[in-house]
Amino acid sequence: MQIIEGKNYFTLSEIAEKLNCSYLMVQRYVYKGRLEAIKIKGRVYVTEDSYKALLTPTPYQTDPKRKPRTTKK
């Protein structure tokens, strides 16, 4: 863990170890925007707040554009 400007940051390897997943999966989370990351001198760091937000459960929401399913009789 690195402290940069008063905030805690983790490397992708540390996040992968904490989540018990692969390094590549963490890279995908960053690419898709599920984890907020910054790049400093060629190294990618994930904020501690972003990591905690990933672990926080969110309520299920349906897509408002989706039409409800109809049953055939």
C-alpha cells in the first residue's frame, strides 16, 4: 500500500491478492471502470475507496428500457 497525497493506494497485484483473483481480472475491472485507478511513473494504483466500493453490495436494478416478459397461453 502506498500513501499518495494523504490517500491510500494499492497496486494491481495487491488488489488481486486481496480479491483472490488473477492480475488480468483486476486489469479488466480497471478497464471497465469498476475500479478507479491512476497511473504514476508507469505503475497503476487503485484507490482504497474504489476497492471498498467494489466489495459493497448494490441493490439489483432492472433496465428501464427492457420490456417485461409476456407469457404465451
